[in-house]
Amino acid sequence: MKNQDSKSEISNLEKQLSAPASKTNTLLLTQYILDNPQVIDTLYQLIWSGKKNIQWKATWVFEHVFLDNPELIDPYIGDMIKRFDSINSDGAKRHISKILSLSDITKNATGELINTCFAWLISELIPVAVKVHCMQILFNICTEYPDLKHELKEVIEAQLPYNSAGFKSRANKILKELNIDSALLSF
């Protein structure tokens, strides 16, 4: 019976996620998940279903659930870190990287996550929002791994001339923090 309920939940959520993308639909589904937290696992399964159109909409809802109730998403953070480099939708990359940039992942950061963030940060094919979140993830990780600060600073400075105003704004804030930290370390 439980397996039947799970299939029904997946089918129901998939149908809702197949509706035209809109903020209204996303917020309605977010509220449904918040009111029925037992369904969060089903939503998470749909993120990794391999269906690009479903994946990014599911991650959009997942992000809103996180913003409203981070504790519901906490059990999935470790798995998101492990799967980070396998995300194939730009929309899903944006939402998951935002969640990770706002989460305390410093002690769970893996070399693979760090490498993926650096690779996406320098890639011309990655949307600016994803790059900005990757930059923030790397900056956050620098608190646990201060040796990364120099490399992050160099990569950001090299990318500045080739990116948008949004990228430059976040980059300048992070560079300022990195320079303040460097100045404090020299005393």
C-alpha cells in the first residue's frame, strides 16, 4: 500500500510540476509541501528524475521550501553536495547552488564540490546567477579551508572583465572580504 501511495504522490507532484512555470504555481506547490512535509522526499526524488523540465521546477519549489523552512531541507544537503556536479539543467544549477550558498556546508565540503564550483565559475557556458552562487559557496568554504582564499581571489579577478554587473557586484564584495581577511592574517 505504501508503494502505491508513493507512486501516487510522485504522479501528483509530477503533474503539478508539468504545469506552466510561474511564480504563482511555484508558491502554491511550496505551500503544499510546507503543509505536507512528508511529501518533501517525493519532491527531492523528482529533482533527480532526469527530466529536465521537471528537475528545474522541482528545484525552484525546493529552494522556496528551503527559504521558508531550512530544517526541512537540511537532511538533503549532504546528498546535494555529492550530486552537485551531475546537475544537467541550468535552472536546477541555479536553485541548488543558491541553497548551498545559503547553507552552512563548510564542514561537509568535498574536493569535488570545490572543483565543480571553480569550473563553473570560469566557464563561459554557465549562467551568471550560478557563477555568483558558486563564488559564494567557495567564499564560505574558505572559512574552513583558508588556503583556498588566494586561488579564489585570483579566479575572481581573472573573471571580472568578462562578466556581468551582477557578477562584478558580488565579486567586489567577496574580494573586499578576502582582502580584509588577508590584512588581518598579516598582523
